[in-house]
Amino acid sequence: MRGNVHVLRDDGNEFTTSEAEADIRKGNAWGDQAVTGQGPQGEINAKGFRMTDRGKNVVFLNQSKAEVQAAERPGSKKP
């Protein structure tokens, strides 16, 4: 896939890259171009990714930078 490749996951995470390859039968995708992403827990910038197990596992590669927000504990209250 080339151009504005946009990946959405059911958990609210999404990322964009300029180029990616996928093996639909095996449920894997990968790319070695810059990746930007965001989701409920923060943002990520990386220089590649590997997605396996039909999107259940995503690894960001090469000089990745993440800004992560702490998850709330069940039953906790915000101050």
C-alpha cells in the first residue's frame, strides 16, 4: 500500500504511514517508513512498525518516541 496508509484498531488506536505491506492471509503488516499514531493512552512517532496476529500485536521500530498517559485504576476517582 502506498500513499496515506491509515490503520485503525478496535481499541481506539490508529496510526498513519506513507507505505506499508500486508499479508492478509497471515494477518501481518509491516513498514519501514515514518509512522505517527495516537490512541486513548497517548501518541507515538517511529521509523517503522511490525503488526502481527491480525493487529493484536504492534511493535514500533527505530528511534521511537512515545508520550503515554497513565491509565486510571478501576474504581479510582479523578481529583
